[in-house]
Amino acid sequence: MTDFRTSAGSWWQRIPPVTRNLIIINLLIWIIEAASSSFGRHLVDLLGLHFAWGWTDSDFNPIQLVTYMFIHDPHSIWHVGFNMFTLWMFGRILEQTWGSRRFLLYYFVCGIGAALVQELVWALTWHHDFVQAIVSHTGLLPEVVEKQLAIHPEQFITMGASGAVFGLLLAFAFLFPDLPLYFMFIPVPVKAKYMVIGYAVIEFFLGVSGNMGTIAHFAHLGGMLFGLILLLYWRHKNGGRRNPFQY
């Protein structure tokens, strides 16, 4: 374990290096996106995760499984703001616990896992959930929407660090299950394990409700799923010990 808490400097400098640099990169890219709408759209098209529908015929590129994590909605600060606040809140503790290399590996496994789950959900549900969502918002006939999506699969784009961030939430609850946390708008502490279970249940029901809107709920669950698999693997390699500082 690497302990960064004794480092000299400001509170910003005391944030562990991987967490700090991830926040810097995400914020810088968002500022560039927001500063120029045309260039921002180009970045979203280039780096956002596209639907791999016969991927050689779409704008999908395998590198997008990674780059989409660094692209956020350029029209609102809330998307990137929530993700970066959560990354700061939980990422610094996990990085201090695991060390930088293990933390970075975990972060990318969760993010890439979330992207893979999103691609699977797209492949299984676009004929129903996404077509119906577009129909309800545009008033177009379902057959018209399906035809357009078949011609332009690039209209499916996911972006943001939420999948990786939800993996961090899971890891925090996995390591510190009984640590009390304050949930938004709830004035009493909630144990970390219950908070994460609640998040997962909400995301699942929002995902299966058919009213997915613009939020990739199953990608969030995918980040948590891949994070759990990696955590269980590490625990198995570690002889099943629960002490988080023994990783």
C-alpha cells in the first residue's frame, strides 16, 4: 500500500497522482468540448463509444472502449462535475489503499467492462427500447426510425466516466462495507454497502423499465459487475482475507 496522506502541499497536491491526473484530463477535455461546439461535436464523434453494428460499416473503433470515459456532455457541467466529484471522493481513498498501479488497473477494467455491457445491451435491445424512445421523442413511425438507425448506427453514442465511477463505488463498499456515508437529500448516515446496493437496484429497474432516456444504466451496472469480478479475483489470490490493506 502507498500512503499519500503525509505528502506536503495543498489539498489538491495531496490527492494521489492517478486520481488527480484523471480529474485533470477529464476536466481539460470537457473545457475544450464546451469552448467550441463544432470541435466538441467532433470529439464526441471521434472518441465517444459508438454502436459496433457490423463495426467496419459504422464509426465504431475499438479504442473508443477506453476513450469514451474521457468524453462528457459538453452542454452541461453536471455530467462531468458529478463524475469527477465522485472520483475525487472515492478514488483517492482507493488509490491510497491499493497503490496507484492497482487503482489504475481497476478503474480501466470497470470502464471497459461498462462499455462492453453497453454494446451488448445495444445489440439486444435497440429494436425495442431505443427505437421506442426515439419514437416517443420525435413522433416518427417505428419503421422510419429503424430504417434510419440501420443506415446510421453512429447515432448510438455513449460517453462519460460513469461506468468506471460506479465501479469505484462498489469497491469502496466492498472494502469498507460498514462505513457510514451521507446520501444526497437523506439527513441520516447510510452504510456504504446499503448505499451501493440501493444504487444498483435503482439502476437495474431504470434499465429494464424501457424508459432508458439518455442515461446508460446498464453500463453503470456493467462497471460494477466487472469491478466485482476483479475484486473477487484479488480476494481469492490473497487467500480470502478481508483486510483491505492486505491487497
